[in-house]
Amino acid sequence: MKTVLTAVMLVFSSLSGLTAAPRVVTDILPVQALVQQVLGDLGRVDVLVGQGGEPHEFALRPSQARALASADLVVQIGPALTPWLNRALPRLAPDASVVSLLDLPETTRLTLRTGPVFNGDSAATAVDPHAWLDPENALVWLDAIRKALSQADPDNADTYSANAAAAKATIETLKTQINAMVQPIRQVRFMVDHDAFQYFENRFGLHALASISDTEATTPGAARIRTLGQVLAAAPVACLFVEAGANQTLAQSLVAGTPTKIVEIDPLGSFLDHASYADLLLDLAQAIANCE
Ligand SMILES: [Zn+2]
């Protein structure tokens, strides 16, 4: 009898070692990429705002609501980027642990800039949510992701630690690469269509002059457009960076008759196929370097 019990217990304990990895749902592609690196081959991380999606305004599909309902862990930038998701979480994912990356104490947070012209005297106090474009934040977040996955699935904690360490090493190399890539355009005058790049600028010594729309991507009014026209006319602006996939009608009409060229950049990795976080930032740096 005792032998049988032991045998049964052995079967159960080996089965529990085979428990499925945590089911993780993320908000945007860069966060999905980071979590996927830590989860590795143990599972596939879901993303809500996938390719071509727009995080500032978004509607959940029924399949995504179901994914949230069965999630063990939700990793998101936070309510500043996706208030719609944060509102839905208590109802749609009542049992999931939620990690809000922007709210971690170690995260570098910058306050919103008030445009259209960035002259450093912003009166805003709210946090700019586009914090994934700072690789120092990615390093901090990899640790938080490792911790959350290990808590949900202690059996695989060693794997999560090794994967997170490898991902962090890649990001250290990435920082050096990007510094070299953007070096030639540190003195170049440029504008952006949507104020999403402050974290990247801050980390790599770039400075946008102005932005067509603010960080929440609202449509600019007539006064703002007039001011932008004055900026473009005052001194040559090399580039206007426009988010890939965005409507360029307004950007085109603003730069008409000026030497400013429109360059597409992709801060969400919307047009990359299963890109890693490093690929996403390198793609962005390359596009910015193209302004030279
Ligand atoms: Zn944005």
C-alpha cells in the first residue's frame, strides 16, 4: 500500500512539474516583446494592441476579453497609456495579477510636454506614458517581469532568471549601438507628428523642436497649426518624423514648400514582424539616423 501511495505521489509531483506556464496578456508590442524574452519557450505572450493598433483609442474584441478572463498575469504600461484597459481589468481579469510598469518606483518617468513648441517650460504635471522608448526602463521592467513570472510559476524561476539576464545583456549592447547611430543627428533640427519620443530623446541626447499633436494624439487646432508653420519658416527643419501608418495629410501640407523631409518612424513596432525589443529600438534609431 505504501509503495502504491509513493508511486502515486511521484506521478503527481512530476505532473505538477509540467504545469503550464503562466498565461500572460500585455497591452502593446514592446511590452509583449519584453515579457516574451523572459517567458522564453515556455509559452506565448498575448498582446491586445497588436500590429497596426493604436493604444490611445482602442476597443477590445470578444476574443481578447476571453484572453483576459483566463490570464494569470497582465503586464501593461499603465492607465496613463491605456485607461480603457485599466478600467476593464477588475471586471475582465478579476483573478490576474497586474503589473503596471509605469508605476514601478524604479521606472524613469517624465512629465508631459506641452506643445506645440518644446521650450522646456511645460506646466504639465501628468506623466508621459511612452516610457518604453527608454532602454533603462526596459532593464528595470525585465526584473519586474522576472519577479512576476517567478511568483506565478516558481518551478521555472531559474529559467526566468536566465532569460531575463540574457535580455538585459542585449539591451546593454543596444544602448552603445544606438548612441553611435544617432550621434550624427544630435545637432539636427527635427519635429515629430505625435509627442511620443521624449524618453528616447532624453536618453540619447536628441531634442525635438515641436510636435503636431500632443502626447494623447488629439487633433491640433488652427492656432497650433499656425505656430508650427512659423517654426518651419523661421529656420530650416531637417525632418518631420511621422508615426508609421498615421495619416500624413496634415504633415504633408505643413512641410509643403519647405526643405523639411517626412521620415516614418515606428515607436510601437507595429510594422515589424515578431520583433524583439532590441530590434524595435534599432529600427527606430535607424529611421531617426536617416534624417541626417
Ligand atoms: Zn502615443
